[in-house]
Amino acid sequence: AAGAPGGAGARALEVLSRVFGYDAFRGDQAAIIEHVAGGGDAVVLMPTGGGKSLCYQIPSLLREGTGVVISPLIALMADQVAALEAVGIRAAFLNSTLDPHEAQAVEQQLLAGELDLLYMAPERLVLQRTLGLLQRARIALFAIDEAHCVAQWGHDFRPDYLGLSVLAEAFPGVPRIALTATATRQTHEEITRNLRMEQAQHYVSSFDRPNIQYRIEPKDRAREQLLRLIRAEHPGEAGIVYCLSRRSVEEVAAWLSERDVPALPYHAGLDARVRQHHQERFLREDGLVIVATIAFGMGIDKPDVRFVAHLDLPKSIEGYYQETGRAGRDGQPSTAWMAYGLGDVVSQRKFIDGGDGSEQFKRNARSHLDAMLALCETVTCRRVQLLRYFGQDSEPCGNCDTCLSPPKTWDATVAAQKMLSALIRLDRERGQKFGSGQIIEVLLGRENDRSRQGRHHELSVWGIGTELSEREWRTALRQLLARGIVEAEGDYGVLVPGPQAGPVLSGETVLELAVDRAPGKASRSRGA
Ligand code: ADP
Ligand code: ZN
């Protein structure tokens, strides 16, 4: 990391082409690099694939000393360092995978000024010993990657990140750059405050990924739906399929393979060598599908992923956007497709309520889930909703399912009142609460053991909902849950009136719900 003559801008461009082999900066890269190379602090919000790495790598090369990169992704450090070394950059990492001798060698290199970049995890950096070491070295800058981990409100909070605020005082002359692909206003504010970056320049890129088509379908035998999508729109193309559990990862991968879609499983329970092998094959070979838990994808840079599919509901919009963002990094048309159903909503609620987090943690988790559900149930442009979530206004995109085939809606006020009445009557007159199945049986007036035992046929709500089919009730209920008109509660996910039930019961608001589209209907025709 030494200086060459010329303005920072010209020198940055020279490094970009000589070291990295690219001929132009993208988006805010040039401005960020110039600012940080000149000694300024920066907070950078840029979507996945936007090119954050160069924003600290090039200033590290332009400034005297070593750029220290703080990242929580210990598993990726060796790969990142290898990639840098391959282009002639002197890079190393310090983490728990090194033995004491190896760590000592890296420390010596640092002190001797022989490193351009040094990666480490936050828990390592905040040790007195490490801070002391860094004080004796020449530091070009601190880059705080995945900076949203400092936000307690966020979906990926890591307490160790809070310790990074010491850098402001301990290294007053060293520029700091915080980077993230998560950009809600709250997260942005927390990064600025918790990292003590009040003096920083802020760079907020557009989060739009116009080449990605967003589609969310009601779940109706999700695997078949997925197979139809692959066969009709992405045959022989690379894709990522996300599932919640390790078991469904294995099952879906096997199921696809049996149907001539080459697919590999990836989850944290697999042997590290197998995992590594599958990841490498996915990167190297054409047209492989990887079926994975969310353990897969951080730091994966494959430009031609043509689709990302979710077979289970993600826990937050941040997660969803990060995962879908792995599609189409090359700018070519790509699909972000998801199937979700009533069961997803209920089981995630149960999972949150039954978890052992603090009340604050559960409140956050619920509000993340609610935002995700609102996206699923929107009858307007999905992209507008997504971008608004990240604080960006936009016009309907014309390239999402709701734009391409606007959902039909119906006046569901009376149906919602019937549903709520059923919950209220069962609770008041029988002291009983039920999950979705039994409630719908009551509305349809279908006898079973539980209804005979509870004498449900004597209730005024018995059989008042026969104008809808069971399937239509499930569709309506999913939307009522998403809007907080009905809520799933407790370990069994029993249904109760939600916080938004009042105005519906009193008839103050007209409730418009969407009619479920038939699966697959909103697909784009190939080549269009
Ligand atoms: P992020 O960390 O924001 O997800 P990366 O830094 O990994 O993104 O960059 C994504 C991809 O874009 C990488 O393959 C990177 O080499 C490439 N890239 C970044 N900047 C440029 C540029 N100015 N020109 C061409 N390719 C670039
Ligand atoms: Zn749209």
C-alpha cells in the first residue's frame, strides 16, 4: 500500500485496471474510494453484488499501511484472501482457524508493513491484545463489512459488533468505512450511532435490481410448482432453492435429481468436505441447482444464477432480498420465485413465540415477519413495496407478478366478520381456541369428533360460511393473518382476533382480499 503520483481519482482508476482488470467504476464506487482514500469516513449501503469490496480494497492499496477488514464470516476469509493473493495483493487473515505459529507469522508481517489487507472477526479485534498490536502497526483504514450486524433491531445482530465503537477513539486518524447490503432506515441509523460514525459521508445506492422478476405464489404442492418453473422457464440453468430445514433440503435435492434436474444439497449439517465440494461444483459447472438452507450464499459470487426459489417463507425482507439478490448478478433476466402458504405463517409465528429470545427480540422478529407477509399478500407492485421497505420510492415496475397480472380482489368484509365471530363464539361460549383446520370446519358446518364433543352445532356460527370452499377460506385466512386481523398464538398456533380486528368487526372498513391466482399463471413467456 504505497502512493503513486497523480490525483486519487486517477490513481484509483489505474489500480482498478492494473490489479483488478476492470475498466470503469460502478455506481458510487469512484466517489467512495476517493473519499476514503483521502482519509474520510464512509457509511455505504449497496445491494448484494453492487461491488462493495473494491470500496475498501482500493483505498487500502492507495494509502500507506494495512487495511483492516472486519467481517463475521470466518469461513470465507481463507477464500477471500486467496482470491486477493491471486491478483498480487498481499493479504492475510487472523482467526481461530490459525494455529499460534501461523498467527504469529501474520502479526510479524503486519508489523513489518508487508500486508495490504488483513481480515479478522470483530471478537478478535476488540481483544486488548489485538488493539495493542494494531496500535504498533501502520493502519490504512478500517473496513467494517456486514455492518448491519451492529444493529440491534436488525435480523442479524451480533453483540461483538458493538465493541467496534472503540475504533473511533483508539484510532482517531484512521478512516473507517462501514458497508452493508441491508438498508432500512432503522439499520442505517443504528450503524451510524453504534459505530460512532456521525462524521461519515453516507452513500446510499439504489437497491433496485431491475433484471430480477419477483413472483410469490400460493403454495400448492411446492415441489411440483418448482419443477414446473424450472422446466418451463429455466431448463438447464443454474439456480438456488432455499428451504428452511436440513431434511427438506436433502429431500428436495433428491426429488429434483430423480426428475432430471441436476441438484445438490447444501446445509450446515453436511460434512465440510462435501459442502465445499458441492459449492465448488455449483460455481464451476453449468446448469446445476443447489438446494440449500440459508447457510449457503454469503460471499458466493456466481454471475449467472438464473433463478432463486424459496420453498419456505423467509423470516424477514432483509433476508429475502439478500437471498434473491444472488440471482442475475450479470444483469441478465432472472427470476426470484417463492411459494408460501398458511402453514408457513402459523409455523413461523409458533417458532418465534416458543423461542427463548427476550421479549424485545420476539417483538423484532414478529415485526420482520409481518413485513414479509405484507410483501407476500400485496396486491400492488412487489418491487415498489420492496424498495419502499429500503426507503426508496419508485413506480410500478411492470416486471413482477402483481404488475404482470394484477390479482383480482373481492369484498371480504363479511367473510372476515364471520371468521372473527367464530373465534369469539368458540372462546366465549365454549372456552375453546383452535387452529385453522377446526375453525374452517365450524364455518362450513362439518361435523367431526371435536365438534360433537364441543357441541359446536349449537353455536350461532355453525355453518355460516358455506359460501366459500375450504380452500377459499384458507386463502382468506392467510391474508387475515398477514394483516393482523387474525393472530396465531401460543405453542399450538391457535387463532385469536388480531390487533386489526376492531374496524373489521364494526364494519368501519371495507376489506378487499385477493383471489388466489392459479399457480404459475403470472410467468413471463420465454424471450419476452
Ligand atoms: P458485494 O460485496 O457488494 O456483494 P462484490 O464486491 O462481491 O459485491 O462485487 C460483486 C461482483 O462485481 C464481483 O465479481 C466484482 O469483482 C464485480 N465488480 C465490482 N466492481 C466492479 C467494476 N467496477 N467493474 C466490473 N466488475 C466489478
Ligand atoms: Zn411490479
